[in-house]
Amino acid sequence: MKARVYVMLKSGVLDPQGEAIRHALGTLGFDEVDGVRQGKVIDLDLADGTDPARIDEMCEKLLANTVIESYRVELL
């Protein structure tokens, strides 16, 4: 079983890395970019039959800082 976890900063939380990317894109001539939010993607290889609720537990305990980040799980 495979799962992909997308972790992003919650809206309203400042994203300095996203702002640096937006600025760099503008410097390279991509002036149409008004904003960038960056995050991370985590691919998990899990034992067959793993309860999907376990993935949420992993996210809540380690993979995402749920105070400032949200996450979404996609089973592959």
C-alpha cells in the first residue's frame, strides 16, 4: 500500500520560503506570479492492509505541525 501526504502551511501563516521563491521568479522575469506557497510531499510505503487512520496518526504526531500546517492524504 502506498500513500502520499501533502503538507502545507495554513493560510494566514507567513511563508518566507514561498516569498523568496516568488521574488526569485520575478527576478527571472516571471512577473505574473503574485504569490507562492510552498510545502512538502511525503511518500509512504506501508504494509498491505494498513488502516488509513494510522496515516492520520503519523501526520498528527510527526509529519505535520498541525498548529501551523495542514495536511492531505492520498492513497495511491
